[in-house]
Amino acid sequence: MLATPGRLPPAAQDGRWAYETKQDGQRAVVYLPGDGGLLLRARSGEDITAAYPELRPLGGMLGRIPAVLDGEVLALDERGRADFQLLQSRMGLAHAPARAARMAARVPVHLVLFDVLHLEGGPLLRLPYAQRRTRLESLGLDGPYWSTPGAVVGHGAEALRATQEHGLEGLVCKRLDSVYEPGVRSRAWIKIRNMRAEDVIVGGWLPGKGRLTGLPGAVLVGQRSADGRLRYVGGVGTGWSEAERTELAALLAAAETGTCPFDPVPPVPGAHWVLPRLVGEVNYSTRTRAGLLRQPSWLRLRPDLTPEESAADLPAGTD
């Protein structure tokens, strides 16, 4: 079951919803057959068990009780927050168990459990969320590499604000009476992603394809490092109207240059470089450890700002 992007439920319905922290990891269905074994499957159906050997002891935590659980595999940074870039070093190792074991010692993962689909051989899919949640919490599945984080009933605005204040990815709102619909993107689960906005300096662009031929498909943007270099922070390919994209094409053509303004030069095949004099504002979810913007979206051009007047500066610690 998948969540639909949206907003907080109306205040009058707040008490009919539970709120969970939105995690930034790899979704996994967890099969516990009751014989001490463990099977993890990704959303694609792929068997990913061997990629995460530190989770194998979970197979014995319920004794002979078989269960099917829903959860997400995370890699946590030094502040205990999910870091998808860290997790990427662990993903894709299901067919390389020796390497997976070495990586488990360096970058251990943590499995958060948030639903139970089958228990003791019986399906729970048609039970309302509130009852499934009670059954899940009664299992007491908390250990060194897995946990069952709590859910808050009501107080959605406060829960969302707490995720924002703690720099978390967002919130998932789940209707208390909702059944579990495998594979369905349901309005009974709503996800809210916390987005940040920052100034960036445009340093290049990539040509569009198909209906965007002749227009920029993406702009390449940067921010200033502490020593004054323009550091590449990502490509932005969404957020424009057709009129805005056409206006931007003319501005980019007027600023085109043969010299890359980014230092170091990013490995972006087919890039066209421009003089770094256009300032824009973008939304994004988080940054990678290297300072790149994740899921950036164009908000607006800032013709009122020169690059020197803008706040297009890399945060401390990302130089």
C-alpha cells in the first residue's frame, strides 16, 4: 500500500487520523515464516534479504509465530537521521553477500516496522489500521537493528511541525479506519514531504527532448563555497510553466559561454555552460552528504538579485 502526496487532513477530522514520521529509505515487506528464517522483498518483488545480513536475527524474534510485516530499511547518519545516500552504499548487494557483510560492519542499517499484514497464519488486510497497529505494537519488535516507532493519533499540525523542526523528511497521515490495499496508492494514506527553499546561481543547462526540443530540459545550478568557488549542487528539470521555460531559454542563450563556471567541473555530459549571472530559487527535500540537492524543483527566477546579492551559499560543512 502506497501513500498519495497531499496535505494535512481538515482540522475537524484530525482525530480520525494517525501520524507517522515519513522515512527516507527502501521499502520492504518482511516475511517471518516462524522457523527462525527471514525474507525481505523490495517493492519490485526482488529478494533483498542477503543485502542486509544484520537483520537476519529478526527471524527468531517471534518464535514459531509466522508473520508478514511492512517496513522501511534506513541508514542513519551520526545524528540518527535517515540518510538515503548512505543507504545507497548498501542497496544492490543482494547478490554479493560477502561485500554486503563487509558493508554491514561499516554502514549498519535499521529497519522500522509500521504495519502487520498477516499474523499466525491469518490475513489482517481487512482490519482497520488502528487494530493492525495495536497488533503490531503488541509484538514488541524492538532490537539493535529494528524498531516499531510510535504513531500519534490526532495533533497532525503539531506532528508535522515537529518533523520540520528536527529536519526530518516529512509526515505520513493514515486514516484510522483504513484497510490495507496491497500495491494501491491510496488516499487513506497521505504523505507530506518537508521541502526547503534556497537561492541558487545558474551555471548551465541541458537541452530538452521531445516536446521540449529547443528549450532547456534542465538547468545546472550552484552555490558559493566559503572560498568563493561556485560549487555545482544539481540539475533542476521541473517546476516551470511553458512560458517560464521559454523565457529562461532566451536568457540562457544570451549568457552562453564556452567555459564551465563550476569548480570543480561536474561530470554532466552534453551540458551547455552560461555566465553565472542568473539567480533562481528552488525547492528541495534534503542534501546529499556531498551537498547536492535531492528532488529539486524550480520555484522562480530572481531578476531582483545579482549573484553577489543572493543568499546562494553552501551550508557550513558541505565545502
